[in-house]
Amino acid sequence: MRIFAGWDSWSAAEADLRTVLPRQIVDELGLAFEAAVEWHAGQTRPAGEPYWQHLLQVLQVMATGLGVEDVDLLRAGLLHDVVEDTGATRADLVVRFGECTAELVDAVTIPEVGAGESKDEVRTAYLAKLARAPRDVLRLKLSDRYSNVQRLHTHPRVAKQRSYYAETIERFVPLAGVDERLDEWFGAWANAYSYLTGPVDTVETADKLAAAVHREQVDKSGQPYVLHVRGAADIARGNGADAHQQMAALLHDSVEDTSCTLVQLLDLGVPRQVVEMVDALTHRPDESQDAYLTRLARTPRAVLVKRADIEHNSSPSRQSRLDPGTQARLREKYARAIRVLDEAAGHHG
């Protein structure tokens, strides 16, 4: 699926935007970004990143993904949450950026809850109205939504991941047909995160979860990291692993190398036996390699998974992509790991 990483600073954004937009428009967007940072000062996203990173992602979706060139629409991408989430008002937007920008921001702003209304009622009415909105408003809101959902797995609460997925499928995916690119992105996203519709209790759903948490990671040779966990799972299956061990192979690095936690795995419905193996396979901070392997050996069903992990890491196809020094270091590391596991197995036997 398509990922819009955004930019880590305005200067980085500016450099890229100047390749697709006139200088004057980029300069005006710079002023809007400054205002957005000012209004959103101190705010963060659920995963902890500064709020302005989301705003740059929305801008990137619109400017580089959808090819939007209208300055008011692009400005609204940077300012879309200031009325809803900060002390700024529509009047403030009109004064600083004009009526057209303010009108677009107003169109995607959820109204305040009035007397006799509930928050859910107001949101439901807002979403119903949004479905009848003009094309530019839909492109603005869908760009915002795509930024919010493209890394849905990083939200710390699984319940929120599930409810946000369900709402997006029901309310926003049908609107994505307003632009064939949005339609394609949301379609791929819906499939990628479909594991959120139920418990992650099969090899197939564990594979989708692994693909999500490792999506933007690469291994030492620059290959997508998910290929490693899939390779380990394939080897484990060939060595007699049952479904739970194959799931553990797919998820064996999910806690050690991503923001995922053991609690989240349980909340997602990953079987407890699988989570116990993932826990055993997770190298603790400040834990020596020998201590890790000795602890791991106390969970015998996880040892088959670790051996598959080592076998895949040691395969000629992976080793050949590394420099000779790294190859030699890893060969020694993996050989020692096998010796420690063998010794531990003999001891426990």
C-alpha cells in the first residue's frame, strides 16, 4: 500500500514542493505551515509524534499524490484542524488566509456539541453531510483520513484501531471514488488492515499484522523486512511447525523491532501460546545473547522458530547481499547461537 511519510521539517518539504509547485504558492504554504505550528503548539499525535508531522503528510498526499495545485485547497490541508483542535477561529483564518481557505477548513470541521446533543450524534450528522460535499472538500478530508489511517497499527489502543478501521470502511472508503488514486490507495489499505475485523488467530491474519508492523522497515541488505519473517515462517513450516509456531515466526520480531507490544498482541486476539513464544523470542534490552538464548530454550516450542530464524538469516541469498566483514561476523554469531541452543536443549533434556 502507498505510504506518505511526509517531511521532517518545512525546509525538506519546501525543497520537494518547489519541484511540483510555483515558488509563490510554496511561499504561501510556508506561511500557512508557520501558523499551523503556532496554533498546534505542544500537541502530539496518538503515537507521540508532533502534530505538525500529520499536517505535512496531508499536504504531501494532496500535492505529490493527487497533484493539487490550488493554493487554498493546499493551505486548507495544513490548517484543516486548527478550528476544531486549537483556539483559532474561522474569523482568524479569514483575516490571515482569506475566505476560500476558511470555507474549506469549515467544511471539514466537526461542529461543537450543542445543547441536547451528544458527541456521537454530532459526528454522525457531520459524516452524513460530508458524503454530499463537493469534490475538493472530499479530496481534502480523504487526504486527512489517509494520513490518519496509513499507519493505523501504531495507535497504542487496539480498540481504537478496530473502531477507526470500521468507521473508515463504512464512511470513507465509499467516498474515495471521487478520485481514482484515492480509490486505489484506500482499497489497498482496507485489505492490508483487514486483520482488524476479527481476532488475529490464523497464519493469514498474522501475516497481515506482520506486514503492517514491519511495512517501512528494511533488513541489513535493504530488502523489505517482512520478507525475513515470512522466510522464517516458511522454513519453520518445512521443519514441522504447527500453525501457532508459524504465527510466532511471522511475529517473532514484532515486539523487539517495532512499536507493537505483547499486550497489543493479546488485545488483537493473537493466541496466548503464540504470544508466549513471541515473548520468549524477544531479546530484552541489556540482555546478553547467551542469556537470551538460554531463556529462550526454556520455551521449547519457540526453539524451532528461532532455529528457522537463524537458518533464514544464514541463507546464501541473504548473506550474499552483505559485505564480507558483516558476513563473517554473522556466521560466527549464528554458529554460537546454535551451540548455545543445543547445549541448553541437552541440559533441559
